[in-house]
Amino acid sequence: MARFIQETDYGMQIKQEVIKLLTAGAENWYDSPKLVRAEQTAVRQIKHWLGPRPVRLQNYDLDAIFNASAPEERDEYIVTITIDVALYHLYSQTGMKDIPAHRQQRYQDVLDWLKEAGSGNISANLPVVTPPGGEEYGEFMFQSRNPQNHKW
């Protein structure tokens, strides 16, 4: 099964020497069970926050967002935040006091962004689910008159 995060994606976020230490010195750090599990946890966590949204908002197409079979079509910001969350989980396996401050801050920034994007307060520019007919849903607004009070 193809993974969402490719081996070359980590070069932007962390040095190879550090990730080798975090994966317990595995010869091939990319295939380390610790790293694979941290990535899976990160993807699930992001799906949880971007999952079902309030009725007034369209749901994100999580299958299209995390499509590992088309690495060239991945959203770069989603790749970056997935790596941030995965590295945070990888560091947390070593003990909470050992997590660098910049890693904790980046993780908190990701959580803040996910909360805002999931609730619809900010635009995430991610693919949304389209109905089977291919038409997108429109927005409806129902209004009524203010209730009248005839009590004197």
C-alpha cells in the first residue's frame, strides 16, 4: 500500500541524522514501524479534524486529499502539516520533555489551523465532496419574520 508521505518529503522538515535517531537507528528509517505508525496516526488525526462538518458547509473529500497513488497532486500544505504531526508523535514516543519547542509550536499551529478549517472559519482550498450528479450544492438561507407579540 502506498504511503501518503514520501521519503523525499521529510528533507524539508528534519535532518536525516535526527530522524534516524528517532526511529531507533533503523537502517532504512523510512520503513521503520515507528515512523509508519506516526504517519498513520497523523493522517487519522487530520481526517478527524477535517471530517464531517456543520450542515451549512460542504464536507471535504478526504479520499482525494490523502490520495497516495497520485503524489504529484497532493496539497503541499497538507503534506507539511502531516509531517509536522507525524514528527510530533514520533518525538512524543521518546518522552514529553525531549520534544523541541519548535516542534511543539508547529504541532499547536497545525491543531489551531485544523480547528479553524474544520469549523469553516477559514478557507482551506481543499477538494470538497460532490454529489453523484456532479453538481455542487448551493447555499440556502431560510428566514422568517420576527415573532409578533400582541400582549399589551
